Amino acid sequence: MDDEKYIEIDPVTGTSSDSGFPTEEFMVNMGPQHPSTHGVCRLLLTMDGENVKHCQPHIGYLHRAIEKICENRKYQMITPLMDRFEYLMSMACGWLYCLGVERIAEVEVPERGEYLRVLMTELNRIASHLIFLATFGLDLGAVTPFLYGLRDREYIVDLFEETSGQRLLYNYIRIGGVAKDLSVGFEKKCLKFIDYFLPIIDDYEDLLTNNPIFLTRTKNVGVLSRDLALDYAAAGPVLRASGIKWDLRRDDPYGCYDKFDFEIPTGENGDTWDRYIVRIREMRESCSIVRQAIEGLPEGDFKAKVKPSFKPPAGECYTRVESARGEMGAYIVSDGTNKPTRLKLRGASYNHIMALPEICPGIKIADLVAIFASFDSIMPEVDR
Amino acid sequence: MSSQSDVVPSILKAFSGKVSELELNPPQSAILVDAAAIRDVFEYLRKDTEFKFDYLSCLSGVDAVEHLEVVYHIFSTETKCKLTVKVKLPPENPEIDSICDIYKAANWYERELSELYGIKVNVHPDMRLLLLPDDWDQGHPMRKGWTGDDFVVMPEK
């Protein structure tokens, strides 16, 4: 037919040259079992062709009622549970909980204990960012970062296994300090790893940072504005990518972070690429903190004495630490017995997924995968 | 101005009668607010004070048996001030106004309050269950004294 019209689709915006072209809305269930939702999250998408019109996250598939279980456990029994709150950064979870209990009970942590906490948490941050790098690349279709990321994470996990006996859920940070002192030769191995790892970060950057395909997939995709980021209480690398220089390690220091010297990388636009580059730069800063922690590691006790029948006085406090995903908070209420009355956990991924419907309208479904991956959300932290 | 010690006095001055100071252990800036005045107080905290409380960090429900508490932890990324805001509610028919148009982050936290504690949140845009299954009919599990099918209280040794 010679009156058949040729409709041109703009490759950038996805709009057709013929605005009268009829399309029909349809719903897509992305998840709960979907490799790029990093856990079990269901995104109910209203689609117009390939464009997302509306996104509604459904969470709760991993709800294990950790908060309720904690109300039913003694204080020392809670530390291993905390690791399950956010399994990619267990060290920070343990620290968060112990920090709260120590503030209520006024337990003084020995300086060596504080340094060991910083050392382990920063190594854990690198390990977590490596998982981010690995899965982010994989979600965008680049398989090489996945292999590299997991390869190098293995060195850190070996160091943790040597120290705590565990490879994922360490139960290392305890009320009053840490569970064990460093094993013989740990410092040397750790410094060797840092020396090996710093040039490797440049290799990652060669793979992704200025790769034209990667840039097209990430630049100006999923922009989370400064105001929205604050309004939704986004945290960590997501907040910093939106241009807000906010890091709890500097702005609300806990432990002995005030003795360390490090930069806080920020992004400009709050797009997917910024969230990626902030994490890459953070890995370098973490390496520097690990080195400072080993060089300044004081001698002495690593754990204060805490009685088995530990009962903090009545009180309450909200503590927060900077995990790899951002502000991780715990609100602990004690009534003077050996079990907490209330333990509320707050994970940054919760807020990031809450903000997702705001940035979704108008994007392509393939970009949604990139945005979700750039949040580095982890579902156990959301569902608790 | 805008130092941590000025936070509570300035709010007490702006809302005399509706807000009182709370003494907590360990010491922290904390206020107790009338449930009816909660929206006015948060609008003031978000927009009008020089402290610029722009960050709702955590919103928790607490069952203190004789009453329910809703606890807001807010912070400022500019002045680095902190504030704990508490509201006390009766255990029967507790109701609170939503603040999720003032702090968007409150949205899901309030849905949690409603399903886990049975606190009715007024004027909330979306009150579906969040963490619990859609066909949940066993009450509000975070209340003290709640019993469910698989729930066992740990025995004291």
C-alpha cells in the first residue's frame, strides 16, 4: 500500500514521530525472582511500549521479623542476628548495634578495639563495593567486572576468615570491643593486599568508567535530584552522588574515625554514573583508612570486660553508622532488663527503593535495571 | 546561633503548651509533642527554624504497654543538629496524622506503624500492607503480648 506511513522512532527519547500512534498500557511484574533485583523485590511496572510510566515497589518477601526476635533475646545473643540484617556489610551491622548498647550502658571500648573495628569495617566496605561493581557490570551486560570483582573480594574474605572464622557473617564486633585479636601476620597480609589492590582499581576504571557503551547506559540516566535525595532521606553514595557532601564518619563521628584523614567523594548530577564513580573513589579512600589503621594500631586490650549477665540501665538512643549503602541506624530502647524493649533497624536501601517511583516515569525498562543496580540495594536490609 | 543546645529552647518558645522537653538517658535533645500538634511542629522544624531539619532519619513505633510511642529522629545535613521527637498515644484506637507530605521518607515508615502497631495514620496516600503478606489477618505483631501461629517466647533459664 502506498499510503502506509513510515513511523520514525527517536532513538534517544523513544517518542514516535507520529504522536497519534496508538499504544496500549500494560503491566509487567519485574520480580520477585529476578536476577537484577538483588534479592526478592517485586516492581510492578506500568509500561507504555518500552517506557516505564509508573513503578510500584512491593517489598516484604524477605521479612524475617528481626526486630521482633530481638525483643525476645538477651543483649549478647543479638550480635549474630545483626549480621543477618545486612549480609554484605556485617561488620557495620555489628558495630551499629554494639555502639548503641555501649552508649546506653556507658561501656568504654579500648582503643585497640576501636581501631580493629575501623580496620575491619573499611575492609568490609571495599568487599561490599566490589560486589556492587561486579553486579553493576553484570546487570549492564559486562561480565568481566563480575569476575574481577569477585576475584579480589576473595582476598578480603580470606582475611576475615582468618580473623573471625567466618566468610560472610562474622559476628566479630561484640559489646565492648571485638571478638578476637588479629592473627599473626595479618597486618603484613593486609598491607600486601592494599598494595596489590590500589592499581587494580585503575584496571576497573579502564574497563568501565570511560567506556562509551557504559557512558551511554549510565550518564543522565535515573537522576535523583538533591532535594528528592534529602526528602527521601537517601544516604551514603546515593546521597553523595546527588552532590551533598555528607558522610557520618566525618559529620557525626563514631568510634575513632575522627583520628583518620580521608576525602569524601561526591558526584554532581545524581545520575547512575555518579553513583558508580562515587563508590569507586570510596574504595581508594577506604584503602587509605585501612593503611592508617594498621600503621596507627595501638597495643593493649581489644575488648572491655562485659559480664555474661549484662544489663544496661534504662535508656534509649538512636545510633547510626556509615555502611557501604549509607546511613544504617538502630534505635535501641532499654528498660533495665537483660532484653531490649525495642530495637528498630533502619537501612538505607529502604529509602532508596522508596524513592524509586519518583525517578522511574519516562525511563526505559532496561535503564530501570541500571538504576536499581546503582542503588546497590540489598533486600534483607529493606525487609528486615 | 544554631548550636545543638539551642534546639529545644527555641521549639519550646515557638510552641508553648503543646511541646515539652524530655529528659532521656543518655542525654540528648528530645521533645514530647501533643499528637494534635504534630503536623504544625514538623512543618516548623522542616521549613521555619534556623536549624534546617531536612533529614528524617528514622521513624519508629514503641509499645511501652501502658501507652504507645511514635519516635521521630530528625537531623540536619546543614547545621548537623539532632532532635528526637516523641508522641505518646493511647493503646486503644491510637491515631496520628501523617507527615509524609512534609518528609517524603515518612511514607513507608508510617505504613509500617499502621500494620505492625495498629496505629491509624490519618490522611496517608497509600495505606496498603508493606511488610506483611496481603492476606494477613493475625493482628499487629509488634505489639507486646501478641501471639501468632509460629511465635514462641523464649523461656527464661
